[in-house]
Amino acid sequence: MQDIKYSGHSIMCQFFSFIPRHLIDEVTKECSSDKYYKKMNTYNQLVFMLYGTITKTKSLNSICKNLSFLDGKLSHLGIQHLPASSTLSDANCNRN
């Protein structure tokens, strides 16, 4: 019998369904990693960087350009805005 739970969801959404969101939220709160950020929260950064790793993308600029093709598909993950490469770069430099 085929499992149709993920029908219509992108591969990224299916992949992130295996990572419990509450664990990411707990660690984010414990480390205060969202303290100075308005739009680029830790969860979004994790999604963007894992996307780059999965797709073997070499630069942040390429990650941001590739994500623009998934704009509507990322709403299942709770991502409403795609980052500029400078925003993603700042988040990578300033977060532990």
C-alpha cells in the first residue's frame, strides 16, 4: 500500500518533516540565537543551509537564486520570505 501522506509536498518538505520543530525551537530559545534577527530566524537559516548542502550548492548567492524557484513550495515549512544572500551571510557569520 502506498503512503500518500506527502502527496503534493516538495522533497524538502518531506525531508524536514523528519526533524522535530520543537527541538529546533528549544535549542534556539536556550542559545538565544534569534535575539537580534527579525526575519532570518534560526529555523529558516537551517532550512536554507541544509538545502544548499543537499543540492551541493557552492555559494550563498546560488542558494538564494535556487530557492527563488521553490518560493511557493516552502510555505509548508513556514517560510514566508526568501533571504538575500547578504542576509544569509550575516546570519552565518554572527550565529554560533
